[in-house]
Amino acid sequence: MIYPKSLENLIEFYKKLPGIGEKSAERMALATLDLPIEQIEDASTNLLEAKNNLKPCKICGHITDKDICPICSDDDRNKNIICVLEDSKSVFTFEKIGNFKGVYHVLGGLISPTEGIGYEDINLSSLLDRVEKLEHPELILALKSTIEGETTTLFIKKILENKEVIISRLSYGIPMGADIDYMDTITLDKALDDRKQIS
Amino acid sequence: MIYPKSLENLIEFYKKLPGIGEKSAERMALATLDLPIEQIEDASTNLLEAKNNLKPCKICGHITDKDICPICSDDDRNKNIICVLEDSKSVFTFEKIGNFKGVYHVLGGLISPTEGIGYEDINLSSLLDRVEKLEHPELILALKSTIEGETTTLFIKKILENKEVIISRLSYGIPMGADIDYMDTITLDKALDDRKQIS
């Protein structure tokens, strides 16, 4: 065995995290050992705390350390506008923009027939319950433009077609600052479809 | 605050590690929460264990959970051949090759006049002590080809010039499989200097 046992364990732990290979894990583990003992103790305690305290918000499914997340319990947010996202990571991204004043609904996955993930496997029925209770609900479906994302978007649109609810999706198009000639044809095609009149 | 406190702490911890930015740290922290509780408990315990148990080998300075590392205490290794390396990471890399049957000496840094790191700040005097005790010592200096690496190499060569010791350095040259026309001129120049006759 090349590594001392506890270093090996640390490397193996880091390798479980996304995007971390053997070499990065080794580098991170050695860097960890260089941190002051107080920071290591804090990290050790916090790992358990995070795992034990964080759970999905009972309303929107976003990760939180309360029963109801700060967004859902914020009286200044418009509860009638629900932005539907795949995961909590996307909520953080939206919150960093800081412009959206509605609330969220985190699906925790996307419908995927090929992977056997059906609508009942994701956090969808609670979305319908939420919509039912609102007077003028508006849904913004902000799911990625893969087959799974499109399937989920279409499914949500379908089950809500008899309800009084405004449904939109994010626009497709050229990312800001990107060169047109470097764009793939599907994106260009979508950007053409979604073109906006210049007023 | 966008993140729940314990998630924020976890993200801040990961951001202290090399090569981990905001976005990766966030992704890693969320992935951490998806790990089973047993793995989190193990990681939490192991973090402290690693920090408390791992220390430099009393002979070579390589990181170990014993007083003397397994390499220095291995009777099958040739104690007369010492490969001098900057850090423990390099020892692991050499051990993965598996061909080197000598022992190591980890400097834990390189001499750097610009950063004010002198020979007394790195693990050098113990190297001289080791060399003194050997009958036919051979040193392989495997330090990187930066100013700091070269300075350290030259310094070691200098202080040992009156001793009976064979000193070599790794060869410089073209990395295996690399295109000649993509090589920088300094490397090419070194490869020319270090050229080997084909026998």
C-alpha cells in the first residue's frame, strides 16, 4: 500500500465527489493535512451537522435547515409565480442573479423513460397540490434542454392543461457573448424559432 | 444568505482545497449530502484521525502514520540510493511507477531567495546527516526544473562537493508521446543537451 491508511481514506472520500479523480483527490487530501487543526475539527463536526440538519423544504423541496426554507417563508416573494427547477443547485444559481421574486419548486430529478424514472419518482405531485391552492398561478419551467428536460416540461404542461395556469419555459438561444459561428446548429435553430422582435 | 449555514460551511471548507472554486465547491458539498450517513460519519472521524496521526517520517520526511515510514523500514530497499524530492506527493508518484528500489528524502520545499526560503527552512541538514552515515551514497535529485528547483539542486551539489557521493539529476527532454513541434524551445534545447547516443 502506497498511502498511510488515514490518508488513503481521505483520498477515497474525495474521489466520491463529482469531478474529482485520483490525482486531484491526492492533492486535496495532502492540502487538507496542511490546514490548521481547528479548521479540520470544524470540518469534521460540520460534515455531520450538514448531513443531519439539511433536508428538503416541505413546500418546495429546496435544501434547507428549517422545515420551510427561507424563500418559501419570505412574505415579500410572490407565491403565485413558481419557477420549476431540477435541483437545489439551480435554485442557488437563480438566487445569485437575485432578480427573481417568485418562489421555486425543486423536482429532484427529471422524467427519464430510458433510466426508468417516472413522474412519480420526482417531486411532482406536490407541485400540482401547490398549483391547486393558488388563485392565479404561473409556472416557469426552467429545466435543461435535454430529452429528459423536454419530457418533463411536456409532462407538466400536459397534466395542467385543464387548469387555469400560465406556463412558460426559459428562452433558448445564443449565450451572451458567444460567437455565432461557434454555435451548434440545434441552438441556432432554437434561437431562430425563439427570435424576439426589436421594439 | 443564499446557503443554509452548514452547507455554506461545507462549501467554504472545500474552497480551501487546491483547484476548487466556488462552483466546484458547491457541487461537491451538495454531492456530499447525497452520500450515505455511514460514509459521512467515517469521513468525519477520518479527517481528525488523518490530521492527528500523519506526520513526517523521522528519517526521510515522507508523510506517514508511523515514526519511521514503511519505505525507510523496508530491508529490501537500497539505503545507499536516496532520491531527493520536493514533497510527499512526488514520493507517491515514484512509488506508483514501482521501479525505484532506493529510498527517498523529502525536502518539504525548495530554496527560493525571492520568497525568502533558505536552505535552513527546508529538510536539508538531515539529508547531509544521512549521507555522512553511508559508505557509498548516491543521490538522485528529482526536483522540478524551475529556478527554485535548479537553485536547490545546485546548492545540494555544492555542499556535498568534498564528499564521496555520486549525484545525478533526472534527465530533461521531450515527454513521451509529445509532438516535437509543440515543444517549447527551452525544453527542446535541454533535450538536445541531454541527448543520448543510440547504441
